[in-house]
Amino acid sequence: MTSNELFICRVCGLAQPDMPWGESGEDPSHDICDCCGSEFGYEDSSIAAIQKNRALWIESGAKWWNSKVMPNDWILEQQLENIPFRYR
């Protein structure tokens, strides 16, 4: 896992200000992703959970959990490309 991957939400691909799963990739912060609303360590606790929650989020319109921080030029497909391969 590269250091950049340590800052990416495994569900939606949004870069986070802090490492959602810590430096080891094993210690969830339990913070909430501003984009998809996933709680790190809960909705992304397994590959199956990640894929399920991503599908549900996209199917429901991929709405931002905290719309106040949504970039004006946000493009879902570009953000999804940030997801590390092992979590797709």
C-alpha cells in the first residue's frame, strides 16, 4: 500500500485529510467520509462491505454526505479512479 492510498476512502475514493485506517492500514479512525458518509472501520470493514456500500451509495445518486465541502468541479468517475485496486 502506498502512502497516498492510506489517505483514500475505500468506498468512494475521496482523499481524506487524515489516514482513515492509520499508517498500518489496520487501525480505523472511525471518522466519517465527507463524500459517501462511510464510517472508517464500519462500512469499509471488508471487501464485501466496501463493494456493497459503494453500490448503495452510487445507486442512491452518489450524494455528498457533507455537501458544504463538495467541490464545484467534482466528477464521480474521476474520484472512483482513486480507489486502490484491492478495494474495487
